[in-house]
Amino acid sequence: MTTDTNDPLAGLDTIDWAALGHAYGAADDVPGQLRALCGADEDGREKALIDLYGNIFHQGSRYQASAVAVPFLARMAADASLPGRPEVLGLLASLAIGYDEAHLPGGVDVAGCRRETAEFRAKGPARIRAEYDAWVAEAAGEGERRVREIRREAFDFDDQLRYLETELGVYDAVRAEVPGLRALLDDGDPAVRAATAYLLAWFPEEAAPTLPRLLRLLDREPVPAVLATALVAAGLLGDAELVERLRPFLATEDRAVRWAAATALARLGSAEAGVLAELAAAETDPPEPGAPDIPFHDGDLRGYAAAGLTLLADHYPAEALDAVTTGLAATSGPAAFAITAAALRLAFGPQRPAVIPAFAELGERQQRLLRVLASLDSETWRWVNFLEILGAWGLPQDRPALRAYAGMAAE
């Protein structure tokens, strides 16, 4: 094995991968997957990427081997001679933050994560157990009490602390590579520029050196999808002082760029009419940015727009709910999850109501939303994720029951 430091895999064989863990046990398969990811065979690269998403990023979880793989992945992304660099950058982003919709529309609260981990560690198992006991005692009914008891019995302090510390450790491993990866905003491949802007968006502690690079990209980027990605990234890292800098992009010709500008401005606290108009338009007819994809929210611009509209609720409560309800009516399956959560938040507030009133006591817009929910297809209603979102607001988690509550005919 070469020791050339320009080799992305330099040092790979000096690591005892078998002593590291991932989702399926010992991580001794990771070196081969990293080698395949550098290979010329496209099918081999695709399989390696799938395997790495399955073992060092298994359903969003990260492991010992995840952090150790990060420097190799970062060097691959920076090596212009290698294929598949945008996908490697996407894997690095996933390793850092998990699924991005958990952090949208506000961005990564890494300071909160660090504080939460420190507080959890300081409390210790006895205090955490007492908090679980109190939580069980506060259950509203027998069914809820049983569910809470199951969660209490399944809780393991050491496992949870290890989970929190591992996630932060992987995040910080990717953060350590950010200074070197910023240069990829100038890469000749538009897909690499977009993937880099997306990755940089998740590191607010690196905002001071990152934002100027993103803003320079805004001034020269010719590819609309890359420009849109950079706009959203700047909005996630910036503050209200950035509003004037980004506002002109609301008036550009390209719809995806206008969507991105509205998304960024909403996150920065701007509630001007143009922001509402662009996000509402995306609910009715989402922009089609063309290549490369806009990576945020897994490319679901309608779903991200719905999340952005929740930021405008204080200024446009009726208009925001109308727009998101319209978007929800046009979705099916997993695409409905984020929009349902946004719509219910707009309709009923951020917290579950103490009591769901009779349907006749609801406002007209609330009634419309519930009828739309009850009319969604079986492809949507078969998902536990969707049912849990409804349950979080105290709504029936059964389609016939919701239709009955809304006074709709049985099917």
C-alpha cells in the first residue's frame, strides 16, 4: 500500500477496522468498500456507496467506524481525478447530521446538541430514571401509560450516552474536514459545487469563513440549481444582516432560484409578500431545477417549502395554511410526511391541543385540512410515520375514524 499522502486511501491498512463497530458488527468490510468507492467500475462504486450507507449510516445511526471513515471520504471528495465525488460529499453530509429534514427549516442547532449531551451526562442514570418515572405518572390514560412504561423499560443510560457522544464525534470529524472542502465551491463540476454548498450548510460554527465563500459563489454561479443550493446554504448559516444581500434573488427569472431565495429569507426572518408568494407557488407547482439536483430535503422542494411556510405563520396564518393544505392534497406516500407535520402545526399550533374539539367547532381552514388528510390515498395511510404525525396532534390514526370525525362518507 502506498504511503503517498495524496492517495485518498493512504493509511487505510494501518487501522484495526475489525476492532471498530458499525451496524452489523465488526467494521472489517469498510476498507474494501472505501477502495471500491475509488474504483473505475461504476457498478462497484454504486454497491460500495449503498453498503456504506447501510453499515456506517444505518437508518440514520452512526457508529465508531463512521468517524474513522470520514478523512478517507473527504480526501476522495477533494481528489478531482476520482468519479462520484458529489455522492461522497452527500455521504459526508449524512454522516454529519443524519436526515436533513430533522434540522429544517432552522438549520443545525449544534450548540444545543452539545449542551444536551453535556447535561445528559451530568444528570447520570438515577436522575434520568426518576424523570422517566415522573413522565409515566403524567400519562393521560392507561394506553398512553403502557406505551410510556415500555419506553422507560427499554431505556439504557449508557447506550443513550454512547449514542449522543458518537453522533457528536462523527459530526466533529466531518467538521474537521470543512476547511479543506470549502475549496470545492470553485470546482469545475457543478454537481460538486452543489454538494459542497449543501455540506457546508450544516456547520454554523464554521460560518465565519464559509459565508464569504458562499456569497462569492452567488455572484458568479451560472447553473441555477447550484445557485439555488448556495442560496439556501447561506440562509441556513447567516443571520438577519444577510436579508438585503439575498433579497434581489427573489426577482430572478429562474423559479428554482426564486424558491431558494424565499426559503433562505424565511429562515432569516423576512416575511415580505414575495417570500410568501414563492413558497406558496411551490406548494401548487414545485420548481424543476434541472441538473444537478438541489440536495436539501432530498430534493423535495414542495416539502421544504411547507416547512418554510411555518416560519411565516405569525404574519400570514391563513395564507400559509391554505398553501400547505393545497400542497398536501397533491402528495402521496412519504412525500406527505413533512407537509402533514407543517400543515398541522399551522392549523393547531406547535403543541398538541389538550382536547381535539368537535369537528363543527373547528375553523373552516382546519376543517379543510382534516378533510384533505382523510382523503389521502392508502399509499400514505399505510405508513407508521404518517400515523405517528397524526397521533402527535391527537387525531385519529385510522382513515375511517378520521373520515367519520370529519363527517365524511365511509369508503
